[in-house]
Amino acid sequence: MESNEYFGSKAGTVWNVLNNKKPMNAVQLKKATKLKSEHVFAALGWLAREGKIGISKNKFYLTE
């Protein structure tokens, strides 16, 4: 599996959780996705670079 595919799948997992729930902080996302912390942060970076998430009061939310 290539790194784009690997981290893209983690980003998809985080996106799906945010799409089905209210805004969440990193700890809540880790628990909801069952991903390692470093994968949650990599996914958040991926989604932020694509302009798909925002942050307010330390909680992440979808912008689309």
C-alpha cells in the first residue's frame, strides 16, 4: 500500500466520524476512530490541507 493510500484511508475514517457527529477534539476523534494518535493528527493534516476541516475552540469540524 502506498503512503497516499494509507494516510488517505485514515483521513477518510476521520472524515466519516466528523460527518456523522458533532465537532470533536483530537482525544474524542482518537476514541471514536480507534486510530493511533499519530494517525489522527496525520489525517487531520491531510483534511486541513484539502480544506475539508476547520477548528474552533480546539474542536475539529467539517467545512463542506
